[in-house]
Amino acid sequence: MNLLFPKVPSGIPGLDKMIGGGFTKNSIITVSGSTGSGRTTFATQFLVNGFRENGEPGIYLSFNEPKYSIFANMSAFDWNLPELERNKQVVFIEYPSSELNSFMEQEGSLLELIDTLGVERVVIDSITPLAMLSSDGDERQRAVQKLINVIRKWGVTTLITASDVTPPDPDLPRTSVGIEAMTDGFIHLGWMREGNRRLRTLEVVKMRGSAHAHLIHLTTIDDTGYRLVDAETPERDVKPKPTLGAS
């Protein structure tokens, strides 16, 4: 183990083998994808398994949907999110659209909560509504960079989900707000077609401090959550065809 740059298990079966043992502790990772790609499942699983398997409390900051909707959508998995929240093991905080403008002003309260609960993992799902508060591209980039600077002060490992550009770039995945250029890692959840089927895919586009193959990996969502289809040989040298849609 690298004592200077320890790794944090992702909680996604098969992924850690691809990225040198997990995410670098206290790094910020972008997870992007279009509608139905599994971003919320991926991010929630990062928190749930972070506590269950590693005893690391987490916070889920939702800018996209209310807490009850997340609980309902994730109820197919054996995670029991309401119980995790009651025990303050994974805390869910929702920000309605009317409160997005005040989010940055609550930095002190969030940091106090992180310290009080001993939080080590944070999810922001999704950054897109917050970034889109500004219609000016340059101002939007400054706002996103300011958020990244704030998160780095928290001293936690953070996943930030974002929607893809529409239509998607057939050559290189990109988010609609450009946050991937500002974070330490970039994971893209996508689709490919094989005959009359759509197959889920995962690509590690960027992961600072970790060697990784630039290949498309087949994945699935089953009753255990999000996972690579074959954790032993997860790689498949294929190029997914672009599909329309954004969440």
C-alpha cells in the first residue's frame, strides 16, 4: 500500500482492479452518463458499501431528485437506505431548485456536519442543475471551479455525477458542464449495441495517480447493484455506438 496516497475501495465489484486498488483518498471523481446509464446507482453504492465494507460514513447531496424518490428507486437492492440514514451512516440531503443558489453559502454547515459524523465519502448528484444556474459559459466554469475548491477543503473522497453532452461525442465522452477537466478522475457510464440489445459499459477516461487500460468494459445492474460483468477479465476492446438522451 502507498502510505502517502492511500486508496479508497470504490464499492463497485471489478472496478478497483482496473484503477490500482481504488480511488485515491480525498480525490474528486466525475461519473458521467446519459439517462438510465446507472449514475445514481453507482454513486449510492459507493456510499453504501463504503460504510458496510469499510466503516466509512457518507453524505449524499441531491440536486436532482427528492430523498424519497432516491429511496424508492434504490429499494430493489438490499441496502435499506432509510435505516442507514436513521443511524447517520449515510445521510441524504436534498436541495430543491429554489435552494440551489444558497448551497455555496452553507459551506460552513456542511463542513461541521462532515466533522461531526466523521464523514469520509461524499456524493453530489447531479452537478448539472447547479452549474446551469448561470447561462454564461465562463461564469458557469468559474462556479464549478469554486465548488471543486470548496470540496477539496472537506478532506473527503467525492463522486460528482454529471450528464453527458447531447448528442454524445462519438470519440471522447464529455459532460455538459465540463467538470471532468477539473477533477482527479473521470468515469463514463454508457451503452453499446450488440444486435438488438443494448449493453451497459464503463470507461475510465482519466484517473490521476493510477495506471488503467483505455478500454470499454461491460457492466450490469442486478439485484446486488452495479458491477462489472466479469471481474476477472473485464476488458473488451470495443467502441460503443452513441445513443441519445440526457438526465
